[in-house]
Amino acid sequence: MHYTYKKEEQQKMSLFIYNSLGRAKEQFEPLHPGIVSIYVCGPTVYGHAHLGHAKSYVSFDVVVRWLRHKGYHVKYVQNITDVGHLTDDADEGEDKISKQARLEKTDPMEISQFYTRSFYEDMDKLDVLRPNIAPAATAHIPEQIALIERLITTGHAYEVNGNVYFSVESFPGYGKLSGRTDQEALQSGIRVGVRSDKRHPSDFALWKKAEEGHLMQWNSPWSIGYPGWHLECSAMSMKYLGETLDIHGGGLENKFPHHDCEIAQSEAVTGKPYVRFWMHNNMVTVNGIKMGKSLKNFVNLKDLFNIFDPIVIRFFILQSHYRSPLDFSEVAIKASSTGLEKLLETQRRLREQKNGTGLFEVEPFLKRFNEAMDDDFNTPVAIAVLFDLSKAINSALDGNEGIAEESIQKTDAFLHTAGADILGILTHTEQSMGRNNRESGKTIDGIMDILLELRAEARKNKNFALSDTIRERLLAVGIEIKDTKDGASWSKEQGT
């Protein structure tokens, strides 16, 4: 059972989105009534996804879910960057995928295919819905070449020695998203060490001539080479969503230069606003420092999933607003796990209630939840509403009258709609989480039995060095061995 509105009623409830372009919350209305177009910058597939990726794609997953809940037909496009993203994130350095292919002694296509599959495996575990369309940059080279040709024809781009650059001086609005002035943009261009054949240090590459031995290259009217990183998103978003998008999302770090460049090249060629609402999620930090592969402080999702249920990670992410930084720590994730278990326990108790007679009003909680989600997708407040609801449910269940069947159905329907359909956090049952824990416990018990037998054998053979090593290595991971007259026993520290 789901708690639903008529499509018209839900859409009448005003949704406000923080627009990075206007730097304020603005009431959202789609360009075409009832239809929302949304494009989100996808991953550059040269390594496994980390928690920073999860923050972005879980956040936009909830955006898409809420828009669909409100009755809109949402066309969601999320690209795969498999060429053109250079190691300095501008116009210099080595292609990230080519570099990884060289390190792994294979070809770029194998790298991009392997890590694309890995990315979707991780997103599936986080219950992130797949986009309607997931275009890859390498599959849209003709579209990118055609866009460059239009920019050259209109005087916004120029070719030098087989390279093609966008002329920022031809587009007066360059930098309007990030708010960078011309002088700041100029200095940025100088810092990254611009090529001498650019007319202006801030001009950015649309097409790069491939150097000898470059692993990724295509024929073009200008040279055998490859497209610039910024070009793909404009070409693919406009192909699938039209020349003006309702929403474009991405990480805060993409404002400059990536999104500023997208705006310039798109609006220069169409003469129309490229995006109506720009949304940017904030970063994940570790001890206050941005998490990222280049900084080598990232937390691999596959490693996290070996310790925590992926839905706990999703819950942890959504307890922070998408525009707020999220500081990683295992303590915080363990606290999220405890909180999620409380919500699941309340849901279980509610469903097991029998023969109650008391009325329970869920509408006030539903109203507060909707208000939170309509206020720029405020998931921390929405989750707080669910905790308040949980407290009220448990209080009612502990009372003499309990909760009547009709109220149970309405309340459970709201919990399912809010917690599972929209937030995607109440997708497990308490029993399934418990089963996973029990199965994990059986595995640990079996491993410890083997280790204790090996240790006992070592002590019997007077190999005390090996015996002590086993005990010390286990203690380092939170498992303590105690030797008693009845034999050895073991125990785990709390939370391990």
C-alpha cells in the first residue's frame, strides 16, 4: 500500500530549488507542463566509485524520486565520461582513462567498461535508480564534432595546429555560474600553464590533436584527436533533452571550469538559456579535507560495503543536506546504522500490532515531510520527521488502546512511501537485516573456531611466537582472546 495524491494535487504544492545560477531558492516549474528534463554529470570511469560519488548520485536519486512522486514525467540523463577528462581537470595532462590503461597494461575500452560495470554495481546496492539514458562520450563523437563545427561557423571557436578552442572573449557571460571575473579566469588559465597557441589563457579546448602514441583518437576535420572534457555534456544533453534543460546537476567542484564552459559553448551556439536550474551537491570530507582520488584519501564503496550495509551508507548520506558537506567517520556511520534499525523496528512493530482500537493521526507528519522535501529536497528534516513519527507510533503502541487497523494501514502506507519509495532507506525489513547479521555472525564463529584450534596446536608444540602473533593480530581488529583453565575464549569489542 502506498500513500498517494492525485497528480494535480501534488504538483500544486510548490517546490523550491536552490538555483546555483541565481544563488537563491526559486519556485520550480518545468519548461513543459508535467515533464521534467534533468541531466547529471556522471562518473569518469577510471577507478572504483568512492563515497564522494555516492553522495552525488544518492542525492540526485532522491531529487528524481521526489519529482516523480509529485506526478511529473521525469526524463533523467546521466553520462559516462570515458574520454577527454585530463589529469589536471583543464586542458593539460594525460587522459585519466588512458593513464589507467597504461598502468594496467590494457586498452582504454577495457578500463572504461570494467569500471562502468563496477560503478553500476555499487549504485544498485545503494538503491540508486538507473537513469533513463546513460550516454557515453565515446559513443557520441559525431555529435561533438558537429557542435564544434557550429561554434567555428558562428565565430565562437577557432582552430590552431589541429587543436580547436572556444573563445571566451566571444561570450560575455563566461563565468556567470561560478561568479568568476574575467581577471580571475585569466589567472586560472595562467596557473594551469596554458598552451601557447591559445588566443586567451582562459580559452578552453573543444578538440585536441592526439600526440604520437595516444591511445584514444578519432578522425575529425581538424586532426586525428579527441574531444575536450567539457564538450560531451553539452552535445549529449542537448541531443536527448533539447536546447534548454530544466535541471542540470553535478558536484560543487564542477562549477568552474566544467559547467561554466558548458554554458558558454551551449548558449553561444543556440542563443537560448542552456539550463533553468543548476543544482550542485557539496563534497564529502575526511577530517575536513575534500575526499577525492587525486588526494588519495577517498573511501572505496566496495570496501565500505564489506563493513556496512549499503542502505546504511545511503541513510548516512541523506542525513546531510545535499548542499552541505558530509564528513566521513565510521562512528557517524555506526550511529546511522543504529538510527535506521530503530525506524525499521518501529515499522515492524506497527505491522505486527493486532486488535488495537486507538486512532492515530499520520497527516501532520505527512504534511511536515512534504514541506521538507518541497524545500530544496531537505532530506535531514524529512528524516527527522520520520523519527518523530517513530516516537509517536511507539508511544501509541505502548498505550492501552494501541492503534486501530485503519490507522495502521494509513501510517504504514506513509512510512513505505516516504521511507522506501522516496528516500530509499526503508527498503530492508528488520528481519532481513537481522538475517544478514546472523549469517555474518556464523561466518565469524567458524573462522574463530579454526584460529583457536591453530593457536592451541601452536601452544601444544611450544610455538609461542605464533600463538602470540595470532592473539595480537586479532586484538588489533577488535577481537580479544582470553586463556582460561577451561581453554581459550574470545570476545569482540563493541561495534566490531
